[in-house]
Amino acid sequence: MSDLVTRVRAICLALPEVTEHVSHGTPLFKRRKKAFVQLWPDGHHQNDFPHLWAAAPEGVQELLIEQDSQVYFRPPYVGHRGWIGMRLTAPDWDDVEERIETAYETSAGRA
């Protein structure tokens, strides 16, 4: 198991009511049946670098991509719902934790 998976898992599972599932062969984290983070340690499709997808409040995706398009991107499948993609090739772990916590909080407000 990679250090990347171990660290993301620890951050996610430290949050209340979070469960881990496997989706498409990768870790998917849910709060009360609502997905909020998916980790792609080996990349996914054209994004062949380690990254995660995280739920984000409305408008945050565009702001983050505009601020740092080297780290943030619009992920396939969930990007149209405002989720953010985050490259994890040289992660700033404080930023990763903030994105995960924001995703967790965002998932609580979705029906």
C-alpha cells in the first residue's frame, strides 16, 4: 500500500461517520452514503498522475483552477457537479487535508 493511500485514508477516516469503499478499483470515501472523495493513486484515464477528486462548494472549482492549474483540474464524471481534481505528485498535505475536510462538509449539505 502506498504512503499516499495511507495518508489520504487516515485523513478521511478520522472524520465522523466516514466509510471506505472500493469503486473502480480505488478508494472511495463516503459520509452517510454520500461520496465526498475518491483517490486515484495510479491515475485515471488521461490523468496518469496520482490525484484525488473531492466534492466542493459551488464556485470553488473555478477559483482553485484559476489560482493554481498545476495542482487543480476539472475531473471527468464529477467535474460538472463542481468537484475538484487535485494532483498529488508533490502534495501539500495541509492543502490536501483542507480539500478533504471541505469535501466532507460539502457532502453533508447535499440531499
